[in-house]
Amino acid sequence: MKKVFPALAVAGLLTSPSVAQSVKRSDYPIQAVAFTKVKLADNFWLPRLKTNTDVTIPASFQRCEATNRVKNFEMAAAKSGKFATTFPFDDTDIYKTIEGASYSLSLYPDQKLESYIDELITKVGKAQEPDGYLYTARTIDPAHPHAWAGNTRWEKERELSHELYNSGHLYESAVAHYEATGKKNLLNIALKNADLVCATFGPGKRAVAPGHEIVEMGLVKLYRVTGKPEYLSTAKFFIEQRGQYKGYDPKSSDAWRNGSYWQDHKSVYDQKEAVGHAVRAEYLYSAMADVAALTGDQKMLASVDSIWNNMVTKKLYVTGGTGAVPGGERFGGNYELPNGTAYNETCASVANVYWNQRMFLLHGDSKYVDVMEKVLYNGLISGVGLDGKSFFYSNAMQIKNSAVFGQSEPERAGWFECSCCPTNLARLFPSLPGYVYAQKANDVYVNLFINGTTDLNVNKQAVRITQQNNYPWNGDLKFTVAPKSSADFNLLVRLPGWARNEAVPSNLYTFAAPSPEQVSIKVNGKAQPYTMRNGYAVLARKWKKNDVVEVALPMETRKVVANPNVRDDVGKVALQRGPVVYCAEWKDNDGRTSNIVVPAATRFTASYKPDVLNGITELTATVPVVKVDAANNSISTVQQTLTAIPYYAWANRGKGEMTVWFPERITDVDLITRKVEEKIVAK
Ligand code: FUB
Ligand code: ZN
């Protein structure tokens, strides 16, 4: 495999002098340390990345073959046949898997995989029309395009054709492939398509607010690689097209009729609230952050700041999930966060990671990383089973037995007809090393606590940082800082909100009681004085080779309560330890969880179980559970051991009840008859 060219690293992204025409300097004030520069050695994440490489990516490629997604490209090349899958965006599953596989090649070089990717890229290239158009749902048989595609190119782009969505994923994939392998075969296909897109859309040309955002983020990535201004200006043009279509009914409360489903109900400059289809929305907000950073557009920045505040104060589940409403896979109204029907698409969590990373790079505030960490350790990885090949599309917040409540108990599936989520995870996981560190001049940010090593250049001085910890189970963090020779710089260690008595950076969730435990920081064994800046402990000193920083984060089990406006959570508590949010699952709790009460005085014991669910810290406590008498005339409580597991680990041991929010009093428990209860337990 061709190694990444170190000389191409510009601003945390890579630019080839042979490709770049002019590299624009204005950008995010903070730069992420590129994923290629961070080598992980982590007990929690590395096995997940390995499973992604060994299981998820091969399974995704295999499913793209088996479900005719690859065949679509072959037929488009031959201009014959019939589109053989369901959705016009099915091409993107191949792009996303190539993207994930490319990142993965940087971690685990694999000649066979690289050759397979090259074969697929050849097929993609052959499916591209001479002018750059790439959309198998039309090219296979232009006289009979997909029903969502319209009779002519772009005609239905505002609604459902996904032509530009496909382009966006192509660009993201091409840049990852180029960065990881140095090869331009996919990049050239992407650039040809992007040139067509830029020639077609823009002032005085066609105008549309893309029906499913991501082309904007993709164009920005191409701009970073090539320096070609049209890519950035077209991204901005697309963003600014929102709110221009006049055919909606602004008075309608229906998200489709009033345009909010597409974030198309008003100009982005007037948008203040996270609305509509959550994946679309969070890709748009990510692109707004990109474009605001690259162009200095303060109005766009103000909008995306307001939208983020709305999301984090009113529309975020305690697990980091977003997009509460199943109809339209969309954000609900303010505080509309029901548990029983929570949608929480896995792709929305992927998009939320992208968005929060960009917000951090804009503002340098740890609150964005706090949200990102919450998503990463909870609502994102709940989307994939421990086997790496079974997935949730929607991430439930509460499962009550179907026999009683008529709710079907979800099971993970290997693939979906609309299989956006598995392939989105496949691409996000191996890019994780790129989220650990960031830099701005003299400041080195440590955002995530993931074991491994990074080699940085701080003020032209080589500095190696090594992390050793047992996070997220243990709060003792150790960093070895090794400049080549003594060097002055600031190490900014994120002190997570949860370690500072802040459940989220808003009043949406708070801890039931403050903890008196304090963070402690030592350097070379001695207490280190530090100042706080935007949620970071600033350790300013002349660093010497092998200085050791020890940070102790208080790792207690905390009860979380929701803002009383979240109706479903009133009178209830959730459990959190470190960044990990817990749930109770039927398997550990005598077959049921919807009868469990967690009174205010409950104290939990935390114990690490290496053999349970690939190694977890489990929480236990003795609590009352509600029982109904045989004649269904009276209820009583019996004391039982409540065993809680990390939310992300549920649904790996069969179907059954699951609870995140526990009533504190028995009056808030849903009763079921004794007969049904016996049936459930016997199951
Ligand atoms: O429309 C493409 C993808 O399909 C969306 O991002 C998902 O929500 C699913 O609807
Ligand atoms: Zn999805």
C-alpha cells in the first residue's frame, strides 16, 4: 500500500501539490490531528475498529454484491438491464464501505482489500457518464429511470432523487481513499462529477436545495484537497438555497408540506432550531460549520450556533441519540423526547459526531466534545452488535414486553433494504483516531481518552504523546509527553462535563445530586496547578522528555434527571458512570425491567466483568420491583437485585424488555397482570 505523503498534511487534512491549485489558508481556527498520525492501542476502541475491519467491512462489501448494488454499477456501465435494488441512493452503500475500508487500510494495510477496492473503483468509473454524471438509477436505462429520479437529470433533486446525495458520498469516499492510499483513481471520478455539479448549479445556472444534504460537506472536502474555489462556492450556494422554494405551505404543521423536513422552510440564516429529517439536518449543520469556517460568514456561524443550542437544550436523548420522531425520521418539537417511540437513527448519531467535531474546531469549547463523547460511547455504538454484523437502524430507549404493550421487541439485523446505517458505521469507526487530538499553535488539545500514541509537530518541534488508561471504566488517565528536546507549549486536557457535575452542556439533563469529588491533576507525581479554559485544564509548562501527566476523573455512578419539560422522564432517573449511560435488560433482571423502581436513596456497586458482553463495568443495587398478586387485585414490591449494563451493549443476548429511565416511585410503574408476567418470565 502506498503510504500517506506526510508533506501533504495541511491543516489536519491532506493536500497534494500536484492536485492543489491554491490552498486557502482561512479555515477552522483549530485543526484536528489527522487520523493517520494517531496510532491506537486501546482496549475499548481498538477491538471495535478491528471488528469493523475484519467483520463489518467484508460483510458490507459482500452484502453490496449479494443485494445487486454492485450489479447496478455493472449495468450502468453496460447501459442495459433494470435497476436491481430498491432505492436510488443504494450506490452510496458502496461509496461508504470504500470510505471505511480506506480508513481501515491506514490502520491495517491489506493488499487484497486494496486490490478489491480498486476493482470496485473501476466499476464505478465505468458507470460514470462521459460528462461526469454518476447515478446508476438513471444511467442503466435513462428512458425508465427510478420512480424517484424524474425523467430528466436533477428534476426531482429537491425531493427524493438523491442525485446530489450520491455525489456527496462519492466525494467523501474519494477523499478518504486518496488520503489513505495516495491513489487518485476514485478522486478523479469524484472530481469529474463535482465539475459537472459546479457547471450545472450556481448563480445564473440551476438552483436547488439538495433534497438530502451531504454534497455540501463532500464539496468542502474536495475543495480542501484541490483548493478549487468552485467547490467551496457551490457548497455555499447549495446551503444558501434553503428557504428559496416557494411551493410549500408555511402555515402547515406538516414537516413535508411546510418544507422543514428538508430544512427548506426558511433561509439558513433565519434557522434557529434543529428540525426535520435528522440525518439531513445534521449533515447540513456540519456543512454550515465548514463553510462558516472557510469563508468567515458570521451570520452562518450565528445560525449554526443557535441550532446547536436548540439541539443540546431540547432535542437530545440522554444517550446522545437525535431524531425522536419515526414519521419522517426527524427531530420532534422542543422537549419531545418520548422513550417508547424513540427513533434515534444510527446515521443521525454518525452525523452528530461530524457536527460536534466541527463545532469544537470552530470554538475550542469542550462542550462540543462532551456531546460527541456521549454519542460515541452510547447512542452510536448501540447501533452495531458486538458481532460487528448485526445492526440497529433505530435505537430504542425503552422496550416493554410486546405481549402486554403491543410494542414489537426489536432485534438487530444484518442488513436493511434501506441500509444506510451499517455502512455509515463502517466509515465512521476507522476514522476515530482523527477525533482524539487537535492543535492550535501552542495549544495541544486532548479530546478523547483513547490509548495510543501520536506524533505531533508543535512549533516545529517533534512531540510524542502517549495515553495509557482503562477508559471508560476507570477515570485514571496517564499521558506521557515526550518532546524531542524541552519545549514550551500548553497541553489542554478536556475535563469532561460529567466530571464537573454537568450531565450535558445545558439544563436538559442534570445529575440528581452534585458530587463532592474533584478532578486531580499531577505532573511527575506532584499536584499541578492549572487554569480552566472552555472546559479544558490548561497545563502550561516547559515540557521535558517523558514528563508524566496523571489526571484522576471521579468515576462514580450518577443518577441523571431530565428537565421537567421532558414529559416521559418525569419522576424517573437514568444511570451514568463516566461517559457511559446504562440500561437494565431483561436477561439480567429476572426476565423483566419495566417493573423496576430506583428510589432516590439507591446506592450502586460497580464491578468490572471481563466475561460479560466483551468486558463491561456492571452496576448492581438492591431495589424494589413491582409484582401483581395472582388474582390481579393488589400489588406489592419485592426486593431484587437490579443489574444494569451499558446501554450500547443491550440486545446482544436475545429479545426482551429494556429500560433506560427508571421510575423513582411505584406510582410511575406500568402494571401488567400476573398471568402475563408469568408468561414473560417463562419465555
Ligand atoms: O435518504 C437516505 C437515507 O435513508 C437517510 O439518511 C436515512 O434516514 C434513510 O432514510
Ligand atoms: Zn441510516
